[in-house]
Amino acid sequence: MTPRTQLRLAAVVAVTSFTAFGADRSAAAQATLDDIEKTVGFVPGFFKSFPDATLPGTWEEMKGLQMNPKTAIPVKYKELIGLAVSAQVPCKYCIVGHTEFAKANGATQEEVGVAVSEAGLTRHWSTYFNGVQLDETKFRADLAKAFDHMKKMDPNAPPPAPATLTDAASAYREIGQAFGEVPEFMKKFPEAGIVGAWRAMRDVEMNPHGTVPPKYISLIGLAVASQIPCRYCIIADTEFAKAEGATAAEVNEAVAMAAHTRNMSTLLNGMQVDEAAFKNDVARLTKPPVKGKNVSRR
């Protein structure tokens, strides 16, 4: 087969594929498009680009998990989880979508920033843990000691005021106070960077008065860790989330949101959805419904 013939065949396949996703939809795909329009008031263009075989299940998962206000995790925090995962894929489409959907469900700009920051910190520690090849058994033992120390602390006592961090020694003192002792992974981290690394962990991940509650910070971290994937971070964030009150259903749902976000990111990027049209669709989806019209924009 000559190169010219190959190009012609590729063009025929492309045109055929476009037609398959366009006018001649399967009954299941058309029923899905009808349900999308019924649910949100119109059919966003990016859904029209999805293959017939993919469209029904993808929509059902989005509607049943991401958009559903009756699941274990409130919609606002599901969107912040989606944003955190999107930010470190990275996926421009999903970043735009989850940011606007989070805001439409009450998230502030600060909460958006904290979710993205937690994604960055999870990537930061995942890179370090894996790069230095931490011993998993020792890592688990350090975590167990830390949780044992935290359980013994008076829950009614006010948290200590953050210390002034001036050098590695001051950072180690505060880390020891928080965990009972300085974990091995903190001892291994270069002294030149430990002040900043600890401050970021303390102020974002361990802040009881942060804009995003600690439970949801840990669920965000778990979601990001699950799709890196980072075994160390999955272990830690799961245990921290549970210690902060997360149920098994919330843990499971956070991981499922990570999976859903990665799936959508792959589809949107792989199908090369028009970015400007996607942003317009998101703007329409987050626009307040017109009075008198019973249209769901969850």
C-alpha cells in the first residue's frame, strides 16, 4: 500500500467516524442525548463528540456520581476533587469545568486555590517518597506512631499556635510535637528545604481552621494519589481521612471521582474537543436557570 493510498484510507475513516458520531447515532446514544437535554436544558457539544459506545455510560456516571447531590460527598467538594485531579493531569478542559462547577456550588476562590494546592502537595510528596524509595513497612510504622500520638492528645485542647520557623531545627521541633517524633521521611528530606516543605504541609494539610475542612483536604489528597498512583500517599491520605471522620463511602467516592475525572480528561483531549466551544458550554451549564423553567443544573 502506497503512502498516498494510506492517506486516502485515513481520510475515509475520519469522515466515516465523524458521521458515526454525528447524524446517525445509535438508539442508546440518541436516548442519552435526549436525557442530557432534559437534564441540563441543552446538549453540550463535547457530548456529541463522544462515540456511541462511550456516551451512555459516561453520561450515566456523570449524572449519577458527579452531579448527584444525594451521594456521600457534597457536590461542591466533589467538584474540588475533580479540579485537584485535573490540575495535575493537567487537563485544561476539566480545570475550566470543575472550577466553574465548584463555584456554582458555592466554592470560593480561596477554596479553589486550596484544592489546587493540595494537588500540588500530593504530587510533591509522591515524587519524594517514590524517588528516595522509602521502605513501606517503616512508612506504615511511622504513620501508626503518629496516629497513636494524635489519639492521645486532648481533643478539647486548642491547637498550639504555629511556631516561627527559622531553620531545620525549629521545623523538626514542631514536626515532633505534631507527630510525637520526626518521621523518617521528614528526616530524609534535605535540611535546606524542610522548613518550606513542613510549613506547606502544616498550613494546607493540617490546618484545622482552613477554608477547606481537613477531612476534605485528605479526600482530595487521596483522589490525586489514587491516579498518580502513589501507594505511600494512598495509605496516608486514607488513614488521615478516616481519622478526620470520613466514612468508607466517602473514601470510595473520592477515588471514584478521580477515576471519572481521568476518564473525562482522556475523552476530551483525545477527541480534540474545541476549547472555546467547551468554555461556552460550561458557561451555559453554570448560568442560573431562568425563573419558571424547571431545569436541573446541579
